[in-house]
Amino acid sequence: MPETKKAAAFGEILWDILPGKKCLGGAPFNCGAHLNRLGFKTTMLSALGDDQLGQEALSLVNNENVSSRFINMLSGVPTGFTNVVLNNGKPSYEFNSPCAWDYIAFNSSMEKTFLATHWDVFCFGTLAQRSVVSRKTLFTLLEKINADIKFFDINLRKEFYTDSVIEQTLKYTDILKMNDEEFPVVSKILGITGNMAAAAEYIIKKYGLKGIIITAGKSGTTAFFNNQEYRISPENVPVIDTVGAGDSFSAAFLASYINGHSVTDALSAGSALADFVVSHSGALPEYDSKIREKLAAFISPGIQR
């Protein structure tokens, strides 16, 4: 029986406050939770406030069977949340600041334990890097981590990033993911001109990446791997909201790719799960038999829940 693959996700766990309800989210957690459902054993590295929202969040993390051993519960600082405003299903976000995930830090014993583990994939973004504390912790881990793939979902949010943060993080990246709105921002920061393919290949060569994924909602996804360009279009599904769609795409792509499937299969897996998520409310809807069947063709050894 093959050994269970291991994923680690660093960054924000927060509550998405949607009209009439709240859902647990945060891009790294969403990606990690989906990876866990897709057969990986995921460990989350984050911080929550030792308050009611934090306790509720921790309970749901554990309910997803995501390891919480590297989630610190902090007193005197609130759990993160964001007010999500939907415009034709497309979200915009207002984050509380400061909050617990601005203070992700580990003692020497926790750091040693984490770094002694081999990870198949380590996922991270830019939002948690808005604070010096969390950014320092991330870079300490990136410099020493034993991970086959370091996956950088750039996930730009308003003023919560700098040119330097993006450039420095790319130096540790194996696979870069961004959306079609983020791509021109990143190109400008890096001083790149030209079309998407030329710009992507420049970034891949400059930073020694395995590949780049660029999502564009209903217009589909483009990926650049192995000196080739790949494209996939989504199915025509009813869109409830797009919260967490990109994170689900990331997880299914990684689950397929890391298990040895082709880039084409990995894109198909990512697109199928993203289609499922946008047609439901929230970032982590429970899988039904139809999506399990679709994903089974592209992901092995199997789906856990």
C-alpha cells in the first residue's frame, strides 16, 4: 500500500463572513483541507485567537482531519475574519487587522519537528506576509524545509503585499499560481513586457520554476510546464459564489500532479473541483458522489471524504 503523501500549508485561517452566515476559510487552509480530502495528510501552520471564533475554527480544522499541532492559540489577539461582499458572485474582502495569523511563530522544538519531516508539498501565499512576524517565520521555514514542491499561490489582497515580498518569495518557489488580474501586476513588478507565454517562460527561467498556473474564471486556465502551454476551460455550471474556487483548483491540481499524472490530467482535476465549488456556497462544500467520481479518474490513491 503506498505511503500517504504529506502536505503542509502556511498562513491565514479566518472566517469568511458572508451574507447570513460565516464559513471557515483562508486560502492556505482551503487548499490544505481539500488536499486532505483528496488523500493527503495535511498539516496547517497558523495561529488563532483564544476566543470563541478561534475555538470554533479549531474544531472545524480538526473536523476536516487537518493536523492542528502547529496552530498556536493566542490570547489577547482576535481570530482573523473577513467581511465578504459578493458582486455577481465575485467576492471582495475586508480583513480585520491585526489578528492572530499576523503572529505565526514557533518555538525551537516545533520548528525542529516541522523541518525534520519530509513534505510532498508546502503551500503558502502573500497575505500572511503582511506582518513582519509571520513573514519571518515563513522565510525561516522556506530556507530549510524538506519539500518536493513549494507551491506559491500569490493571492494578492489590496495593500497587503510589496514588490520585495513577491520577488523574494519567488526565489523559493517551484510552482507559481495566480489569476488573470494578478498576472499583469506581477509582470509589472518584475519589469516584464510581452505576451502571457513569453512572460511566463521568463519567470520560469529566472526563478527556476517547474511551472506556472494562471486562472481566469469562466475564460479557463492556462499553465506553462515543460516548455509547453496547456489550456482548459470550465464547464458551464451555475455559479453560487467563487469563494475558495482557486484554492480548490490548486489542491486538485497538486493532488493529481504529485501522484504522477500529466499536467493535462492535473488541470482537468483542478477544473472539475473548482466547477463543483463555485456551484455551491462557501469554500469547502461537502463532496457528493458525482465529484468523487470525476476526480477519481485524475487522482490516486483515492479520495478520503
